[in-house]
Amino acid sequence: MSLTVGVLLAALAAQLTLTYRQSVIGLLPATRPFIEALCANVGCSLDLPRDASQIGIEASDLNRLPDADALFELTATLRNRADTAMAFPHLELTLTDMQDKALVRRVFPPQEWLGSAADDAAGFTAHSDRMARVAFSAEGVNASGYRLYAFYP
């Protein structure tokens, strides 16, 4: 009887771990290898953590491209401050006027600012930097400033 109860409790613990796997890994990153092995056996997927507070924009620059009044290029250095790899964030760029009023807002998914590296299953390596570079057009916008944020939808 006690063996049956033990087996049922172990099965319940495994099921709860699988159901709440993202939260468990977020709270206890050391459990990731165990949960990855468990998922490999039962066929579940495991996403990389998403915590925008762990992603910092260390530097950024926005320039008009030469000979193209409506074309801009954004470059930024992003840093993953987390102790674990993270999913790549989206970048939100807001072009502003002289009163810091929003004129245009653009969201760039990782595929736009990273290219093929966005498909890297290893994600944004812990304690590392990544360079973001993206060109875009903004017709008829006379921006004098900008704001840049990293976020997860």
C-alpha cells in the first residue's frame, strides 16, 4: 500500500513539474537538465525563459542613412544579465519630436534584428552581449529623438 502511494506521489510530482515546467525552471534554474530529460521522454517542448528585466540595452544609436531621407539604421548593444540563457526579446523603437512626443512606433521581432541567429535554440547566452542592427523606413517623419525598449510579447 505504501509503495503504491509513493509511486502515485512521484507520478503526481512529475506531472506537476511538466505542467509548470517554465515556472519551475524560472524559480530553480538548476532543474532545467532534469526537466529537459523528462520532456525528451514524453515529447513536451521547453521554451527559453522570458524576463525583460534581465535584458539591458547598454548602448544604442539611430542614424539616417546617407542619400535616403526616409531610411534609418538602428544599432544597439543588448546584454543578458541573467544566470541562464534567455529567449531573444523584441525591440520597440519610438521616434519622438522635440517635446519627446511619440511620432512613430515600430516593433522589431528577433528575426528582424538578428537575422538567422534568432533561430538559435541556445538563445541569448547568459551574461553575454548581442549587437542589434536593423534598417527601416519612416516616410515623412521629422524625429529629433527616440526611445528603445526590449520586451517580450
